[in-house]
Amino acid sequence: MTRLTSKRALVTGGSRGIGAAIARRLAAEGADVAITYAASAQAAAQIVGDIERIGRRALAIAADNRDAQAIEAAVEQAAGALGGIDILVNNAGIFIAAPIESLTLDDFDATIAVNLRAAFVAVRAVLPHMGEGGRIISIGSNLATQAPHEGLTAYAASKAGLAMMGQALARDLAPRGITVNTVHPGSTDTDMNPANGSFAADQVARIALKRFGSPDDVAAAVAYLAAPEAGMVTGTAILVDGGANA
């Protein structure tokens, strides 16, 4: 498939898990792809190699989502290397779960900084490099719309804020021909939340399809939203959670 040929994408947190799957899928559909990573330089280099082997341009940029200046610099570097940015995927995130009695202010601030503020910073930085037909896609969580157990205060708040920010941005950016959407994954088989992990059974019990999703399931939704046929889809969220929130 080549529906993203000549498009240029930036995927934050693209060295592993869902972010890596998104980077590979966008490249497979024809896009050149830059990724950011916080610590996994070797994994990021592997993703770059995978993309380059299929004939697309790729680069990896070290950037901690806690650092607004680092995000801005990463956007500038990606835009400079690729000649602009058509697709921004705000994927980088952290998960801190704790009951309110033990959730620290530092935990809360870090969660909001990485999961929500960083997306705001990236959007502002990318706009000078994004023209009509641009796509901004954020990776939320089905926990943004339903909190099924304790300990989710910071994480659920950050992802709900991300989705609501996307709705508001869709209004702001519609006159520029830029769409803004959110993809809400449910339980997804990654190294952070393996399908055979100690908490997997409780998660599967909530899922209508009775199985974890894969990173490729999320990447497919992102690829759709990035493609021309999604030009009338903006200000919305797509759940990719196997019916857990149905």
C-alpha cells in the first residue's frame, strides 16, 4: 500500500511497542518517518534500519518528553531532515498507577508532563512545518473513558485531557485543513503490558473479544487516520480495545 507516499511523519516514543509498530506501518504505507526516543538508542536504531531497508527515509532523535525544549528541538530536526512534517503522532507516554494516598505530586506532574503537556508542545512546534491536509494523531487509552479499578487517577486524567485537547484542536486547526484525532488502545501486548503477564487475566475478563490487542492493531487505526480517505474525520476518538469499554 502506498497511500502515504511522499508524506513525512514524526512519531514520538517510536522505538518500541505501539510507537514502533506505528512507525513501521506508516513507512510501509509510503511515508518517511522520524521517531523520538528517551533512552532506547539501540532499539531506535533498529527501527530506523527497518524503515530504511524498505526504501524510506528515517531518523531517530533523542528527546525526553518531560523537556519542552527537547521536544521543540526534535520537531525542528525532523522537519529539517524530512523537509516538513505532514503527520504528527503523539505516542510517547508513561504509566504510573497508585492509589491516591500514595500517588505523589511528582508522579502526577510527570504523568501530565509526558502524556499531555508534551503533546501540546509538539503540536505548537509542528504547525509551522505542516500544511493543508496535515494529520495530528494522539495515542490515548481506553482508560480515558472508563476507570475499571483503583490507582488510575493520574493516568486516566492525562489521557482524558489528551482526547479533549484533540477535540478542541480540531476546531482550531480546521481552517488550516489539518485534522486532529485520538486513538484509544485497550490492553495491548507489549513489553510494558504483556498478554501473559500477572495482571493479564483480569484485563481479558473485561474485553468482549477475550484477548489482548497487538501494536499492529493500533498502528492500523493510526494509518487510516493519516490517510487521505480520513479527510472528513476530525475531533473524534477511535477505541481499539476489543470491546472492553462497550
